[in-house]
Amino acid sequence: MKERLKAVGLGYQKLSDEFTGQGLNVSVPTIKAWFKKDMPNTPRPETLRVLYEILDKYSAEIGDDFNDNQNNTKGVELLKMRAGFGTEGTLDPDFKVERCIKLPQEFLGKVNAKYAKIIQCYGDSMLPEFNDGDYLLIEFLGGRDYIKRPGIYLVRLGDVVYIKRIEFLPNNDINLISINPAYPAFTASSKGYGWEILGAVYGKISVKLGSGFQFASQGVGVK
């Protein structure tokens, strides 16, 4: 990330000014703390989102091909829609895209990039596996068949979307289970809604400035 800032000509003060223009008070000392060698600070999700918007703007202005020069990368769409761990996320039936993020191919594993999406999620019902504000990699099913086996899924109940561990029941019902024991499991029928599996969670992304993407691969949360 530090190299990217340098590549597009963004010093710490200039970056701080850009944040101010976006309505965020991010000081130069705060930015420097992101790049400390020992225990660097991590920006809040909203700050991180604006940071990438600023980088995209400067990249476009100078014709920067920093990302395009990375070997073996794939563009994965970040959805505007947010999902809920415990809080309720609202379904966007059009699945509008906020931006495209280039990820190394190894992040995707065997998942076809055209079915891969990134969605940010909120709440604490899936702690400690998932934290409030985490970005999850989802393999969208797109009408394709899926194997009804326990796992972490993006599921729709009515117009609400959750990330939950799902157990499939024999009466065409599902049990939605939180990892955080403070939240009891419930069935879709108990909420009175029809359900739809939108996609399967196969990884999560955290961003550590100075180290880039931190990725947890397939198998997340299926224990």
C-alpha cells in the first residue's frame, strides 16, 4: 500500500487533505500509524473505503497501471449491498456494484471469477470467526445447483440478507446458526419467511496497510 501511494504521488499530507475533502478528519500522524513496522494501526472500514476511492481517482488521473501489472490477478466486484451477521442487511435485487477489486488468483481457489463477489457485513453474531465490518468472499450461485451440506452461506429471508451457518432440514426448512453463543439458532419457518441461498462464503478479507490483503481461504467457519 505504501508503494501504491508513492506510485500515484500521494504523500501523507496530501492524502490527509483528500480525506478532509471527503468529510473525514484523518490526520498525518494517524496515516503514519497505519505503516508502523511494529503493531500498525488499522483504519476503520469507512476510512478504508474512502482511501481506495482516493487511490482509484489518482490512478485514473495518471493512467496508473499498478494493479494491471500484478501477475495473475482477477477483478472481483464489491457489492453496494451489505449483509448482516446479527444486524439485518437489506437485499438489493439488482446486486449493484460499488467498485471492482483486483485480487490474486490464488485468493479465488477453484471458484470461477465470474461467480465471485465481495460483500461487507455487520454485526457481532458470528464472532469470533467474523468481525463487524469484515469483507467476505462469496461464490454466488446464480441459479446453479448447490450441495445441501452445512456451511456458511449468504441467505435471504424475505428482503433481509444474513451471513449464517446453515443446516438443511428435511422439510425444506433451514436452521440458521450464529457462531456467537449469545445468539440462539432459529429456523426460516419460525420467522415466517421463504428462504433462498444466494451464495456460499469461501473466504474473508481483511486489509492491513503495509502488508496488503490478508486472506482466509476455503473452509471458513464450516467446523
